[in-house]
Amino acid sequence: MSVTPADWDRRVTALSEKLPDRARRAVDWLREPSRFWIRLGAAILFILGGIFSILPVLGLWMLPLGLALLSQDVPALKVPLEHAARWLERTWARLAAWWRRRFGSSDRP
């Protein structure tokens, strides 16, 4: 199955639509082409925060967020990020299926 940069754009748009209204508006504002320098600065700070994840508050969650912001302006990042997102979805589904087989449904009281 071929992956295109548009797949990543659709994923980001779909995820931003699931955010609360205030956060969605902030993400949409940040994704506007005229916000390049703000987006670049935020991406660099998130990536640096992800690198220094041993410190309190900073964590590995910041690294993919910084890369996602950077991908808005570096199209070459979109396909690898989409591949990583699909791999994470498959891995999560396998882990959830294993968990259900091993421990049963979580519907129990």
C-alpha cells in the first residue's frame, strides 16, 4: 500500500477535529502557512524537550509532536511519520488483542 504526504495531512486534520474546540482552533491557527516562524520555533523547542526527556515535565511525547509540527514545512517528513503512525496502530491493535485473549474482556464488573 502506497503512502503519500496527503495521508499524513488527512491524519493530522482528523486528529485535530477530535480535539476540544479551543485546542483545535490553536492547532488550525498554527498550521496556517503564514505562521512558519512560530511553528518552526515551537517544533525546535518540542524536539529539544523530547531529547532532554530525563528532566521533569519534558518527555518523549514532545519529540513526535515537534516532528509533526516540522512536517508542515518539510514534506519529506510526512511519509515516514505516516509509516510510524500506521506501525503504532498495528502494534497497539496486536497488543490489545493479546491482552483480551490473555486476560479476557474488560467489560467484567
